[in-house]
Amino acid sequence: MNVDRNGNRVSEAQTKEVFHNEGDVLIVAEKYQTGFDEPLLHTMIVDKKLRDVKAVQTLSRLNRTYPGKEDTFILDFVNTKDEILEAFQLYYQETSLSEEINVDLIYKTQKQLRDFKIYNDDNIEAVSKIYFSPDAKKVDSVQAKISNALLPVAKAYNQLDKNERYQFRRLIRAFVKWYNYISQIVRMFDKNLHKEYLFVHIFQS
């Protein structure tokens, strides 16, 4: 079922090389399900039951580091959270999985961030204009402009006490994580929310 960019069928012997150099999606079963070692793998869509060691081996295909790879994502249509948790508990002393996340959590966290009054719509719009400007390819110039635009935000953040700064950073991490998660499985049309996601993601880094 796997083909290259020209539509030619990819043999098993060619799979690894073709996927690494030009692949976007790879359909796998059995051998490649548990034995395909490719650090570029980021997202996995599961449509079959996974149990015990096979569950661990399959999902761990994503657990390879690569420059620029900051996270991974699994969309499972078949297995429950408890079933995957049970499979991993056999091999790890402690395993935790987040509860289901809904869109409302993103807006709730957004409100909590705004309650700190560290930034506002004007700050977000200023950074967005720089980020989406035609000059965005000039990385050094854009980074300098964004840093300058963030100066009043950084000043307000530094005026918080230690605990408040911790809570603010915690909320930013949650907002970024949940937005990344939801945006991969739900088509979101909230342009302003996307701008705010980019803003806080840039600010935290």
C-alpha cells in the first residue's frame, strides 16, 4: 500500500530509505509495526488492538530523538487509555496518561493566563505581524524584532513573585500542549486563539 512520490510501489527492502528521504505517511503491520527504527517518526494512528509487550514496542516507535522534534502524537481509535496504561505498567515502575482533553480546557486556560495581565491583544498582534510578515524568512532580523516586542511582557512577568511566575509558566505549558493536541484531531477556525498559541509558545521559548 506504500508508494513513493511518483506513485511507484515501494518494496519492503526500499521502505526505510524511501520513508526517510521522501515519505510523509507509512502504513505498517506486524514486522514494521514493532521493528521500524526511524527517528523522523512523529505521529502514529492506531486502528488495531495492542496488548502487553506489542503495545509497548509499537508505541515506542515514536520514542526517538531528532533535531527539531519536540514532541510526539498518537491517535488511537481502538484501545482505551486503561488498556495502554496496563500494558506499560508491566515494564515501567510508574506510568501516567492524561485524561481526555476537550476544547473548553484551552479556553479556560486562556482565561487563566489573561487573568495575570502579563499580556494583551495588542502584544499578541504585534508579535503576529512580525511572525507572519514577508520578512519572516530573515530569521535573525525577525527574532530581534520579536524580542523587542516582548520586552514589556517580560518586564510584567518579572514583576510577579516566584510562585506566580511558576503558575504562569505552568499554564503556558498546558495551553501549548492542549492546543497542539486538539489542533491535530479537531479542525479549529479560531484565528485569534491560534495567534495567542504562537505568542505564548514564542514567549516560553
